[in-house]
Amino acid sequence: GATIGILGGGQLGRMLSVAAARLGFRTHIFEPGANPPAADVAHAVTTAGYDDHKALEAFARACDIVTFEFENIPTEALDVVEAITPIRPGREALRISQDRLTEKTFLGDLGLKVAPFADVTDAATLKAAVAQIGTPAILKTRRFGYDGKGQARLKDDADLDAAWAEMNGAPSVLEGFVNFSAEISVIAARSATGEVACFDPGENVHRDGILHTTTVPAKISNAQRTDAVLLAGRVLNALDYVGVMGVELFVTPQGLIVNEIAPRVHNSGHWTQNGCAIDQFEQHIRAVAGWPLGDGQRHADVVMTNLIGDDMARVPELARARDTALHLYGKAEVKPGRKMGHVNQIIRD
Ligand code: ATP
Ligand code: MG
Ligand code: MG
């Protein structure tokens, strides 16, 4: 079978590799860190930095198509790979989602609603941004933030110098705080021929900035569900996207507001492993391999709960629970805030 290269060897790369193997593909992982979770289940692994162009070239030559599970791959590394092997999804989606300012500008230009935002480069521009947007607000670094890292919340009496100091000089954006009634996400897929299919939107609850649970179905109206899916389709079509994308949305009385997009399989889509015949990982592999999209219709209600750090102590009990599917990432070391696995509980009425 063909070989699919995956940049990044975390749990997402691991679950992509399992899905690829089920369809008869081989996967080749490229990952700078030692002992990545994906290494256990991939056909081949290259351990090298993104600045090692020789290793990147050899990796690209070994693969028929290259995809990624991580959006912060340096541009020069992508140039080296792309000169040899096609990358899916394309570079434009990566470029846009790597930078919150570019991302919000792109989404706004598409006619979608985003939180009010302003560019922040120093203490003075932060002051001007607060004057424009007001408080409460959230200051976020433009690049490299995940799991709520690189963010500072500003209340009305905020010490702006202290908030700016927390960004460590990194170019940032100030976002108005959205008073949402719920957070939902759409896991959307687009094939090489332009078919679009969306999984049922899931409702997300965060704890300490990290996704805690995703529940399907989300408690939203049919109109909101349709709106969410159409909106996601617009984003994918605008980017001529091929693969799976996670679109995070805030539900408000004024409509859906886009928080951010992730050009990859997404933690809030893990419920699909036990709620659909075709899950997000297989859907992504199908799309990047040029296959037709699979049937991702939801056949069960599911609550996905992340197992973070010491939550691993619950595994023996969860292993005995009914209607409960465990997915563990094989990470040797438990650390606070580290995603160790997740559990999908099927809900029956
Ligand atoms: P991820 O791990 O999803 O990539 P991230 O570090 O990129 O997270 P965001 O998604 O921007 O961070 O923010 C994390 C969470 O903080 C959101 O899911 C939401 O709960 C809250 N949040 C972020 N921005 C806003 C906002 N403008 N208004 C209200 N809440 C927000
Ligand atoms: Mg993010
Ligand atoms: Mg997010």
C-alpha cells in the first residue's frame, strides 16, 4: 500500500496511523521528540528536528503524500517536504491558522463573526486596544498557543503592564470576551474532489484552559446546527481544503462566533471513534489519500472525557464500566496537564 507521512508523532498522529493501517496504508512519522506516542503503531519513524533538511528530504521521498497532526511546523521545513511530496491539507490553511491575527482577519473577511480583536505589539498598543475593545478581554500570543497557554484574562481593573509582561514580548492579539451560552465545535472534512461532510457538532467544556468533555448531541437548535455546519463548509471551501478541520465556535444570542480553526483532526472530534461508523481519523486519511469521504453519521449519543495527568488513576475502574471505550496514548510519563488518553461513554436513554 501507499505510505502516508505524518509530521508530528503525538496522540493525533498515533490515532491517524491506526486508521491508516485499517485501510491498508503505511504511515511514516516525522517527530523531533524521543519516544512519540505514534511510534508504537507506525510503520516507520524519523526522529529529527524540523531544521534537519536532509532528514526531511529522506522522509518526503519515503512518502506518497504528507499530512500533519500539529500546525506549528516551520515554513522552511514544509518547503523542503513540498518540493518532493505533496502536502495535504495545503499550505494556506496552515499559514492562516498559525497566527491568530491572520486567522481572525481571514474569518472576518469571509463574512463570519469573530470576537472584536486588535493587534498588540507593546504596552502602548495594548492600552489603545483596551480603549477600543473594552474589558473584560483576553490577551493571547499570536502564535504557538494551545490548551490556553500564552493567554492572560483582563478584568476592568486590569494591570495592563503586568498582562503585557505575561506575553514575554511576543506579538499578541487582544480579544473582547465573548459571553457565550455554550462552546461547540464542528469537525468538518473535505475531499480532494470538493465533497464536504461534517460530523454532528459537539458541545465542549474546558477546565483550566484544557478541553475536559465533548458531548454529542450539543444542546443547540436545528437552526444553529445547520448554521454551524454551513459556516464550517464555507471555511473549507474558501481554503480549497483537503482533510479534516476542527472549527471552534461560541454560541451567543447574536449567533455563532468563530473562536479558532485547527487544520487537523481535533480533540473535540474523538467521540466519533465510538459514535460513528467512520471516525475523524479515517475521514482525514480518506481525504488526504484521495478517497471518497466515508459515512460519518452519528449513531449514538456520546460523552468524551479527556484523561489528563492523574486522571489515569481512573483507568482500572473505567476498564470495568459499561458502554465505555478507553483510548490510551501509551505515554510513559504522567505529568500534570498532559493528555494521557480519553474515554468515550455511550449514553443510552
Ligand atoms: P486549544 O487547545 O483549543 O488550541 P488555545 O490555547 O488555542 O486552545 P483558545 O481556544 O483561544 O485557546 O481559548 C481557550 C478557551 O478559552 C476557549 O475554548 C474558551 O473557553 C476561552 N476563550 C478563548 N477566547 C475567548 C473569548 N474571546 N471570549 C470568551 N472565552 C474565550
Ligand atoms: Mg488553539
Ligand atoms: Mg481552542
